[in-house]
Amino acid sequence: MDLRMTGENILISIPESAPEKRPSGLFVPDSAGSPFAEALVVAVGPGRTLDNGALAKPEVAVGDWVLVNKHVGQEIERGGRTYRQVQPHAILAVVLPED
């Protein structure tokens, strides 16, 4: 990645998903399903500087999978790939690995 995020900014990648084929043979586009998506965190800023000068570090790290709204953030195109820049409040949850 040739970007370094600043402040609280977080860069995520939402994988493209193929339309789901139902038993009836109909294809349901991804847009008709859940409004949420799992995304990979690809870059994280250092955090937010508090009023007392301390640094509040982000709750996510590069490599985390997170749950976000599918249409959240600003799109950024780099190297033929599409990423989204989001703020920490846009991340709904960190997806934990299954046991």
C-alpha cells in the first residue's frame, strides 16, 4: 500500500461478491441482500489527539476484518483497486475468527 493514513482515518477494502443463485435459479444481486459487509482493514492512521495531548489509538489494526455498512466512506482508487476511507465510528464490529 502506498498510502499512509493520517489521524483517525481507516482504509478498508470490501471484497466484491458474486450474485447469489437461489434454488429457483434466479440470481439475487448483492445490493438486494444485507446492508452490511465484511471489510479488510488495509491501513490505519495513528489515532486521535485528545485535548490533554495524549493519543487515543485506533481499536482496529491492519489485517482485521470488520463489519461496516456497504456504502460507507469515501471511495479511493489506487493501483486498479477500490478502497474506502472511513472514520472509527463507521466500523460496527470487529469480526472475530471462528473457533
